[in-house]
Amino acid sequence: MDVCSWKQRKWKQLSRLQRSIILFLFAFLAVCGVISYTTMGEPWKSLTNKSLDDQRTETEIPGLKLANPAVLPAPQKADGNLGDYPELSPQKPPKPPHVRRGPSNLQNKPPQRDMRLKTRHDTSKVVEEPIQADKEEKTEKSVISWRGAVIEPDQSTEPPSSKIKEPEKPLSVEAEDQKEPVPVTERQVAVIEAFRHAWKGYKDFAWGHDELKPLSKSYSEWFGLGLTLIDALDTMWILGLKEEFEEARKWVANDLVFDKNVDVNLFESTIRILGGLLSTYHLSGDSLFLEKAKDIGNRLMPAFKTPSKIPYSDVNIGRGTAHPPRWTSDSTVAEVTSIQLEFRELSRLTGDEKFQKAVDEVMKHVHTLSGKNDGLVPMFINTNSGQFTHLGVYTLGARADSYYEYLLKQWIQGGKKENELLEDYMRAIEGVKKHLLQRSQPKKLTFVGELAHGHFSAKMDHLVCFLPGTLALGAHNGLTADHMKLAEALIETCYQMYAQVETGLSPEIVHFNLHAQKGHKDVEIKPADRHNLLRPETVESLFYMYRFTGDKKYQDWGWEILQNFNKYTRVPTGGYTSINNVQNPSNPEPRDKMESFFLGETLKYMFLLFSDDIDLINLDKYVFNTEAHPLPIWVPT
Ligand code: DMJ
């Protein structure tokens, strides 16, 4: 039988009521189908196990995946004008409870449990709510939004294995989670206020120049490349100073030109300019900064054209020529071994291995060199012979300091695989313990002295105060717990270098008393050494110590230091100044100079120290260069 006529017959057999019900049901189902399709898109997609983001990506941008959320928290809106410190008044009343981003132990995954950050019960007052990153307006480039919501395809962070030409993407697009933002604390607000005050001076009197001279309301030039502005870019990003950042970005876009007949120091321009541009690229996702980083990176490469491949100290970035200082053919060991994090990252980002090759060669060469003393290196290396010179003098201070720091940090950056770096680091710390550690009187402070041709000197540069932080970072990454113990002892000493001085600010160099004498403190200061350049090292180490232990005393020590900077180095018309005499509170003798690292490092580390947000530059994802510019760890833990 024909199916159609069978259906017709059955239909006629139904009552009128039954026919009406069936017709009504058909009509109802048809209307529902149309509505659900037009309001929900393709409903079948929700039956797949793909995330909504994935589904949206596939439907909206064919071939492109939406970027993951930024690794950093949403921007923290800076407070308005707080007036003169210390009469700070927060914009909004405190807002408990303090919101923590993610589980409290999120960041700490090292094998040593005892070094983990315990859950911190934040007692500091919460000041205001940050703004959600998603709601932020876009910069001129449509793919960038404030704090790094970048629409780019996903990339892994593995280093280039051979001549990989695939460029890498900024870390800001790789974060796997965007968690609740953490409000800033009162102390962080004070740091923001200090930054703004410093920035006001720079903007009013030194805009686009290297350093502010806050007393004479002018500026000084070193390389003529807007050093302070570049050094401060990522600090503004981290502090949430959006307007200031955008203004500085415009200067970088329109006025930063490297095609200049000017000699720059390879090390200083690498750590401040290349490092600053790379980290700002990672935090913001703005390709302008990567383009500028490539430009300066290429212009610095002539420094490596030496007989030994140990780079010259100076490069003319306009002419493409390089040379050692006029009086010698030596370079400083710290300088040639503390440019690696930046050049390696530049290779990873560009896919051009020449940068990494040049700096890796230096490390490999130094690894094999004789003239070390239990892992401790001399301070100079000859660019012709490639040999250490001025043998027999060992310090963790000027000219050697960041060699040790970069051994550990390169090992961390590369995913803890480059064993020679770790070996050299571990050996060097053993060398420090064996030759340079002593205890002072009367307080028995552990300090790192110097060794000159077998003679111990109880002299310690403030620069050495990077060491507690570095030791703590190593311990956090699974190195021996002894390193953490040493870090704890040394940071106490660094704090005492401030606390035992009349202004509460450390001099550039101290000498420790090895023998108890009535009326003498541990710390002695020679007239030539009593200046303070607003250096960051102690605050830097306080930040690491607080991150890894959660002990509030480190925050309190940092707070004291910030207050003393405000008391003795703040210039009312804008800016902060280095001082000549930390021993004279009634006249600390201002030097009329604000170093770029005050904004690049000191205030950044202060802000991070006063934060309980372990994801505000998560130390399992980022490693700081020696100028406090965070660069991604290639294989985050
Ligand atoms: C900075 O330029 C860097 O931290 C460098 O490693 C040492 N000196 C200054 C800060 O003190």
C-alpha cells in the first residue's frame, strides 16, 4: 500500500478534537525551534566538551584561538592625589576581606615543604577594588588591551632548539587562569604615591632624558635614550598606573630612536633597556616593545666581535662599532655574564638564535676558565685572550655580583636543565661559605666580606644584598635548605646596614667590626662610602624573603626603609635624590640625581613586597633580570 494514502485514511479516522491537538503540538514545536536557534547560535555545540572560549574562537575568528587570560591580575586602579606623604588618605574605606587569587599555596611547588609560603592571613587594610582587565579600554592597536588581553594564537614557551624561526608570544597571553584580583594594601598605596611623586619630577624636568636631577630641576644624559622612562615602564604596569603608562608608551612609539651615534655600555643598556622592553612586551602584549627590543638587541651585537668572543664593554649603536674602555682591553666579569637572560629571551621571541648563541658562548667559556677560587671569580676578563685578569681578588660586590645571580637565574629560565650553570652556582656558594663569610661583633651578624690575595677584608658593598634573595630563590627551586638559612642570616645583616645608621638608610659600603669594642656597633662607615644611591638590593631580597616565608617582619623592615627614603631623599618639587651622607639626618647632602633603578627596581620591589598576591609576578612563571624586569620562565613549574 502506498504510504501517503494510508496516512490520509488514518487521519480521517481521527476525531476533530484529536486532529486539533496534533496540529497545535506541531505548531508549538516549530516556534520553539526557531527561537532557540536565533538566540543561542548553534545549540548542538554546547553538547561538545569544548570550552565556551574554544567554541567562540572557532565561530568568530577562523584559524585563530583567543588568547588565554593575562597572567597578571586586572589593573589596580591607583589612588588619586593623596597629597603629601605621610598624611595618606586612602580613596575608599578599607574593604575586608582581603581577596586572595587562587589557593594560598598555588605558587609554591618546590620539593622542600619547609620553605613554602604558608597561608598568609592578611592583616593589612584593603584600600580599593582594582578594575577588571576585560572592561579596560584598548590602546591604539586593536589587539592590545590594558594589561595584556591579547588576541593571538597560543604558543609554548620552550626555547628554540635549533634554528627555529617561529617567533614566540608574550607570556601575558599564556596564563592559564584569570583569578580574582587582589586589592592593594595601604603600604602599596604609599608606594604608588612615592612612584607618582618621582614620576612627576621626571615628567616636569627630565621627560625623555636619562635621569632626573630633582634639585636643579633638570636632567643628566648617559646614553640619551630615556633610560628612566624605559626602566619604569613595567613598574607602571605592575602598579596599575595606566595613564602614565600610556603616555610613556607614546614616547617610546614616537621618540625612542636607537639609530644614534652614541656609545652605550653593553651591560647597562642590556639590563635596563633590552630587559625593560622585553618585560613590558610580556606584561602588555604590545608588539611595539618587542620591535624596539629587537632593534636595540641587533645594535648591541657588534660588542661580541672580539678575538675571544668575550664582549667589549661599549658599543656605538649608530655606527655598529664596539670597543673596550679607553684604558684597558678588559671587560668586567659581571658585565659579560649578566646579559644572558635578556639575549636568550630575545632569541626565543624572535626565533633568531644569534643572540642566545653569543651569550651562551660567554658562559661556556667562563665555565671552563682557570683562575677561580672554589667557584669564586675574579673581577676582570680580557677581551683578547679570554682569560681572567687581576687574579686573586674575590668579591660578591661590584664587578662580580650579578655573575652569581645569573648562574641561578639562567638555570631557572631554561627549565633547570643546564647543569653547568647549576654546578657553577653551587660551587660558588660553597666558595662564599668557605672564604667570604664571617660574623661581626657585637651582634654576630653574618656578612659576606672580600678576599684579596689571601687576606680577608670585612668590607661589604650594599650591592651584595642581592644575595639573600637569590639564595632564597634557589632554595625555592629545590636547592639545599642551607641556602635558605644563609639567606635568613644575610637579610638580617642587610637590614642592620640600614637600622644601625643615623638616617636609617644604608651607605654604599660598610665595614663590619670583627672584634667587640665598647660603644661600637657592628657597622662602621668610611667617609668615602657614606652615600646612598636609592639602590634596590635590600628591598629586592626582602621581597623574596617575604614571598617564600610569609614572615611579616620583612614587610615591616621594607616599610621602615620606604619611610626613610621619604624622610631624607624626597624632593618637594618632585623626584627623589641620592644623598651623600647617610650619617647626618640634619643634612644628608642631596646629590641631585635620581637613578633610573629607583623607579625600575626599588619602588617595584617595594610594591611587590607589600603585596600578598603571589600571582603578582608569580616566581614560578617569571624570573627577574638584575634590573628587576620580569622575564618568563620557559618551562614554568
Ligand atoms: C642596577 O643597575 C642593577 O641591579 C645592577 O645589577 C646593580 N646595580 C644597580 C642597582 O643598584
